[in-house]
Amino acid sequence: MRKANGTKEAYATKTDEGATVARKKLLFIVGSLRAGSFNRALADYAAHVVGDRAQVDYLDYSDVPFMDEDIEFPAPASVERVRRQVDEADGVWIFTPEYNFSYPAALKNVLDWLSRPQVAGDHDAAVPLTDMPVAISGAGGKNACANVRRQLLDLLNYVEATVVGGEGEGFVLPAAAWTEGVYDIPEWDKTRIAMQAEDLLAATKR
């Protein structure tokens, strides 16, 4: 578990024999808020791949208000909640579509909140994503979310996150996803997600 002071504490769980073992905690951030999100389906498959090797939680940021310095201090309760969830994670995985060659607005907004100082005037302190292992994936059109993944890399480097795999992996949605609304992930794409999962899990152990 990553604490605000930069130290980590293992998330405790018990085996069938009753022994306590360290278990990592991954936080998934899905860039699309819609119920049938293709990127949520990709994230769900990633959670399946991770299995019991880590606890997987999803960041719910649908109620986070637009970033506004007039309401920044004290931060709204929803902002405090998402900051706490990120701070408690050992690793973060972002799954996002690309809207108009850029970020989905809701995703950019929550990342803006996560990049802001938590104490008024203290711009030198770490923010929740600082030193956090972060992986990037994006499922979308024929450019495989290349623009948003590149922009995410720039933002994450700016907040000094530990980016795992650079711009990450982009996935071109099959034609049936657009016509039928169902994302049947191709086998090679499943393999690529599995490789990302291995890399992110390894990064949480350093």
C-alpha cells in the first residue's frame, strides 16, 4: 500500500492454510464512463489475467467536479476519495479511448486533480501518482489510441510517475465491436494484455 509519505505497506490477505501473505493492490482507471465501455471490457480481461496475484479495484470518478481553483482547498470529498484510492495502490493501469485525437474529458479532469498540490502553496510535494508504477492501454479506432497514449506518457512523466512500458499498448477494435457493441478481444491482443500485466506486477515489487 502506497502512503502519502512515499512509504509502502503490503496489503494483507490469508491463504487457505491461514498464513498471512503480502498482496499487491492495483487500481484500474477506465477513461470511458459509459456502462458498455470497450475499454472497461479490456480492463475486465486484464483483471482476469491478474487473478489472485493482486487485488484489483476500479476508480469511480464519475462524481468528481471540474477542476476549479475556487473549490480546490479544501478539496471536495470526491476528490479526496480518488486521491486516497490512488495513494493506497501499489500500481495503476489506465485503459482509455481517444476522443478527437485526445483525452476523454472526464479522464483528463481527474488526472488534473491528481496532479494538483494537496496543501495550498506547496507545489514541491509529491502528488498521488508520483513514483507510482503506471501502465497505459487504449482500445479504439485504427490509430489504436496513439495520440492519447502519447499525451498520457507526457503527463505521467510530468508528475514523475514510474511509467511501465512507455506509451503502452494500443488495440484496434474489431469491426463487430462497432456494429454489434460487443468487444471480442482477439487472442493476440489478450497475449499483449497479459504481457502488460506481468510488467506492471513486476514493477510493483521493486
